[in-house]
Amino acid sequence: DGGITQSPKYLFRKEGQNVTLSCEQNLNHDAMYWYRQDPGQGLRLIYYSQIVNDFQKGDIAEGYSVSREKKESFPLTVTSAQKNPTAFYLCASSISGQDYGYTFGSGTRLTVV
Amino acid sequence: AQKVTQAQTEISVVEKEDVTLDCVYETRDTTYYLFWYKQPPSGELVFLIRRNSFDEQNEISGRYSWNFQKSTSSFNFTITASQVVDSAVYFCALSEVHQAGTALIFGKGTTLSVSS
């Protein structure tokens, strides 16, 4: 079955460490997205990519980095520069275009310990 | 700037009650799309509906219905005869066109609790 796989489901990070969250899709979607969800804040866009080897900053890109070397994969690195990384991270993909909804992964919950 | 407002943070109802979730949006675009998503406790967002700015017809799908009113920039969602399984966080979203593509901006969500 086609879908989006995010791993790991839970991730613990020590302060000062970089961590990478995985997002893989087999839907043949061109566009991929990363959102951060905090309680009461809804979903905020971190980065998005419409095609391979190209990506754009969203509203809260500081302290994060991404790569898009393959169409299927869009990993997110949470760097030590991100001051408050504890959150729920959601990856999504879609067919390029304004009128298509997203397919979401099941999320990664990151906790700084 | 584009914005989506879901003024109701939490709603609690008893089974079989009808409930309406409000969504108000702001956009300068003449063509845009609106969406509703459901987030059950498992965390994954589930797509419910898409509506484009030129289609103001209301839509009904089973116990769900949506009322799109361009004049008031609202896209409200009604659940009829609510059930415990409807308990979730519901998000309204608006498509936003960027120079390098499009992305969805989300409201802060409404947490719906349905008790038996």
C-alpha cells in the first residue's frame, strides 16, 4: 500500500545534539513538507520541497535543515541551534499544485532530555 | 498575510448532539482551496474535504456537512448526531501560493470531545 513512513515514532535527544527525522513516501508525489505541531499552536510549516534538489524555508525554518536528494525521501535535521525542539513533527506529501490535499505520515515525537 | 482562525479551542458534547466547528480565513488570492483534516489520538492527520474558492455549494457526506460562505470568509464543518469516534482534533487549512510552490497553512485546531 502506498503511503508515508516516518521514523522513529519517538525520539529522545540530549541538548546540543543534532538529530535526523526520516520521511519516506511511495506515492510518487512531487511535493513534500515538514510541519511542527505544538499544543494549542496548530501546524506550522518548517520546510517544503516541490522537486528533487530544491527546497524552501517555511515560517519556522531556523534551527532546522533538510535535503531532497531523492523524490521519495525528505529527511529533517533538528540542529542544536533549535532552541526549543521538543514537539510533534509531521511529514506530508502531495501532488504538486494548489488544489491537492496532503497525505500525512504518523509523526515523530521528539523530546529533549 | 494568509490566515486561518479556529476560534473554538475545545468543544465538549454528548453523543447524538450536533456540533459545528467554525473556520474563518483571510486571503488576498482570488483562487484558493480550503481543507478540513481530522487528527485522532494516533496523531496522523486524515483528509476530510477540499473546496475551491469558486464552488460555494454546501457538501454533505454522511453525518458530515460543510458550509462555505465566501461573503463571510467562512468554511464551517458540522457533525450531525455525533459519536464517540468523532473525538479528535480538527484542523481547517488554506492553500497558500509561494513563489516556489504552494503550501497549506493551518488553523490552531479545535479539540472535539464526544462523551457517551
